[in-house]
Amino acid sequence: MEKVDRAVTNARHNIIAIGESVTAWKVSQDALLNLNLESWTSLGFPMQEVPSLHRLMLTEGKINAFIHCYVGVQRVTTLYDLEIAICKNEGVDNFEKLELGPLLRHPLVLHYFSLKSDATEVFKITGEEVFCFLWKFMHRKKKKKSQNIESVEVEESLDGKKKKKKNKINNIQVEEFLDFIAKRRSVASKEELCIRIQNLGMHVSAIKKAMSPQTPILKKPVDATSSSQRVESFSSAQKDFRGKNIRFASSSSNDDENSDDSKDANLPSQNVASYDRVTSCP
């Protein structure tokens, strides 16, 4: 048993050394090769009884469950926030301490985030910053629309009469929004941001309400500072999730656009990749 346990430990360290993600299956297969065995049945005991392999299975299961749950409840997830939440939940300083290989190579991270193949580090951007950027993006879009987009009269032959239509540009495009963040944060592409966006509808509606001068709780026209503060307050509920409630036991514009709120309620799900922790708008 001791010889097998050492083989498992060595196999795990070797996988970490070459920068690959560590899984119990991969470690067990490498250990068999080092022991010149074809299968675990030839040892006379199940691989779950090997102490180091058993501990790896428990750790791997906990991290996988946490990632699934964290990403599942977040409409907007940054890989940076996810890493912090995992480390806090596991009581470690950084992900490498878990000896599961680089977070950027973890199978579930590759599944949920669209990352560049040559990515070497997690981009440091929080969900709170993303919401601040969303307010800035919407504010700019609204201001630009009010200045440059006017009603367009389209002539159609309809019973000898002319029909007037309005050209409305109102939807928030996720790709365009991420390009906006990438430009503001001076990165070459949005994939480097390591951001996953499932839906922005709720956030867009809340920001529109905050930007509206007719919002009952506001006593004066909304300015950039007041709107930004409301967005930060709204996003605080998202960041409170980071590892606090899940434990896995182991053995400036005054324009009004209220009429368009409902159109942004269901934006398409997208997995898009994107110095120290920042908690306010850059």
C-alpha cells in the first residue's frame, strides 16, 4: 500500500510540474504506468483505499461542486471572483495550494469560460467592476442615441398613404459590451477578461430605473455619481456570494427610456472570456 501511495503522490506532482490540470483519473492512470500494472484490480484492493488518491477524489469533488453552483447562480461571473471564492471556501491563499494544477486549465473553467489557449494568468476584474462598466456603457449609448439617432421616416405604399416608423437602437449587445470593457482595461481582446455573461436583463432594467429622472426615490435629476452608487449597491448582493454560504463537507444624462425596459429582459446566454482587487469603478 505504501508503494502505491508513493506512486500516486509522484504522479500527482509530475502532472502539476508540466502545468496540466490534476484529476483523480489522470493520476490513477499515471500511477499504474509507474507501477507497471495494467489495472487496479491486480492490486487486490480498490483505488479508493489508497490514502493520497482518496484525498484527491474528495478535493476534486468539492471544487467541481463549488464551481457548478457558483457559476449556476451568477448571471455575470468573472474568473477572478470565482478563484477568490474557491480559496475562501477552502481556506487557502491561492488555488495552487489545492494541488489541482492551474485554474486556467481546470476542465470546468474551460467548459464555462471561453479562454485563450495561451492564457497564463487570471485577469483581475471583479463583478462589481463589470456592473460599473455596464452603467458607463449604457450611459454612453443613451447619450449617443439622444444626440445622433433621430426618428427615421420610412415611406411605404400603404393604401396610397405614408407610414411613419421609428428606428430604435436599444438592445445591449454582450459582444459590444465586452469589447467596451476590453478597451477601457487596455487588453487586446475580450477573451482575456475571463468574464462569463449568462444574462444582463435584470441589471439593465435596474440601471435604466436608476438613470430615469422619474424614479420616485430621487429628489433631483440623476447624475453620474448617484447612478454609479446605486449600481454598486445593486451589485453588492452578487459579490456577497463569494464562498460565504456554500460549504461542502468532506470526509451623465436625464433622457427617459422606460418604455424599452422589457426588451432587455432576456439577453442570450454567452460564455465569453475575458490589479489587485478593486471595489470601485475604474
